[in-house]
Amino acid sequence: WSVLDRGMTRGDLQSSSKDSSIFRLPPYVLQAGGSYQVSVVASLAGSLMSSQTSVRVQVGTGPVVATIAGAKHVNVRVGETVFLDAGGSYDTDVLGISGIEAGLTYMWECEQVSPAVPANSSTKCPGIIFPPILERAGETLSLEAAVVATQSIVTVSVVHTATGRSSEASVRVFTREASHPQVTMSEASIEL
């Protein structure tokens, strides 16, 4: 068995199969989007007869997956800062790394859905103190309530810089009064 990658033999790509008639590689060994030629030569023992064949293997690309840690609904009380974290977003073509290390870039956007925002408004999210554009390009975003009793959708767009593949994730943000009760849940089991 042999593997050609851009015309060069890749001696490091050896089959993991114990059966010499099967060529098997572990996951994530071939480059996503790459093209490889896999060849085999079979010969008859005790004879000079042999045959050769090859196949072109095109490795596809998987999706980028955008995630925002925590709940899909977030309460922001007046005077409180809430952090949204999309650092767990990942590229399915890369094993074991996520976020910026996986070549991902981020852009956060906000749109208030209730109450409706007038068309001539200078902001799409008046209920939230939303950071300027240069501060919306990281894995995390901090939010504060500007006005109570609003509902907004905050969306992060995650893009793989080299390939342009992208994904989005959203969280619904409710602005509340400072005295609004807060409920938390823990993972500890409760017996009744």
C-alpha cells in the first residue's frame, strides 16, 4: 500500500489494519479538503505475477459548530453584567481544539424583539448596553441592561477563517429590574 499527497509519497500514512488486504487509517489523519491517491500492489506468492490498482480519495469538510455556553434564555438585571461565551465553538474537521485555536473568528449581533424598535432608531438593541463593534469580535461578550422589560436575541456568527465555513448560535436575553428574583439550578441530585 502507498499514499500519494500532492504527488509526494506519504510514508507516515501506514494502515492500522492487521489484514494486509485492508487499508485503514485512524480518524483525522488526512487533511480535510485534501485529495489523496491510495495504491496497492498485490502479488501471488511464489510467482512473478502481480497486479496494481489505485483510487483517488477526496476528503470532505465537516461543519463549523457555533455554541454559546449556558442557558438559551438569560436574565440581565439592571446593574449586573452578564458574560456570554462562545469559546466552545468548534470545527468538526479538527480534533480536540476549539475556539480561536481552531482558526475560528467571532462576531456578535443583537436585535431587540420586544418592545419593537422604531425603524429610525440608532441601535437595534436599546434594552441592552451592547459593546462597540471592535469589542464584539471575540469569543466572549459582556452585556448590561439599559432598559427593563425588553427581550432581545443575541447571535454569534462563527467563521472558519481559512475556508469561510460558518455557523450561528443565539441566546434570548431578557432585561429585568435589579430586584427581579434569581433562580439557579445545580447538578446535584435531589431525592424526594
